Amino acid sequence: MSDAPLVAIFIGSISDKDVMRSCSDTLSSLDIPHRFTVASAHRTPERTAGLVDELEGQGCRVFICGAGMAAHLAGAVAAKTIRPVIGVPINASPLQGMDALLATVQMPPGFPVATVALDKAGAKNAAHLAAQILALSDPDLAKRIMELRQGFKDGVEKAANELENE
């Protein structure tokens, strides 16, 4: 995207790309400039810290972190910034995402991570939550969100009518 990113999406591993792509797609559908990249809390902690600093300097306002297994990425980012951090636990282990969920949601006081659902539903909701945070100071974005929600409502009503008329 040509504009400076307002949202950063970090994934802990390239294997998380397909799950988190829906987050990027949702932000794109709302015309929110963002950056989508790999930044591991364990394998590349210096890169992760450097990206947080770099993106804050460019005006990034929300960080979204998707990670599986130990899932410390969101916590590592929250330790580095006071900007909102949203964690997306990813099912990447025999524990079916429970390890990622607990690692993401259990943060010490003063270092919050807003935690959404597992996998693709969580990735989409992370984008929606980031959009709502940004919409607090962007009336045009708030309008786009309301239009999107109206589309969801219209889709349910259409499906209900079709089902009832079968």
C-alpha cells in the first residue's frame, strides 16, 4: 500500500499467512493502509522490536499479531508499545490452539492484549476491531464500517426471506 500503514499485521511464522490473510483482506476492503509481515518473538526478536519502532515512527496506530503454539508475539509487541495490540491465537499445535489462546490472553497488568477468536474468524475480527479503534477519530471510516455492517444485516435478511419462501 502506498500510504503509511495505520495497522501492522505481524505473523510469527510464514505458515500463519493463510489464516491471517483474511485480516489483511478485511483491512483492504475498508481502505485501511496496513503492512503485513513476518516477525517472530522468538526467532527474530530484534526484527520485531525494530519493526514496532519503525512503524510507530510512520504513524501506525494499531498492531495485530497472529501466532500459534507459544504465541508470545502479541505480548512481545505489547511490551514495546503503548498502542493497541490485538492478538489472534492460531491453531498450530496438537493442543488445537488452546496453548496459543492462553498465551495470548494471559498478559500481566499494564501490558494488555485484546484477544479475539482463533484462526480466520479471529483474524477478521481483529481487522474489524482495529477499524473500530481507528474510526474513533475518522468519521469517514466509521461510515464505511456502518455500511459494511448494513451489508451483513441485509445478507441475513435476504437469506431468511429465501429460506422462508422455499
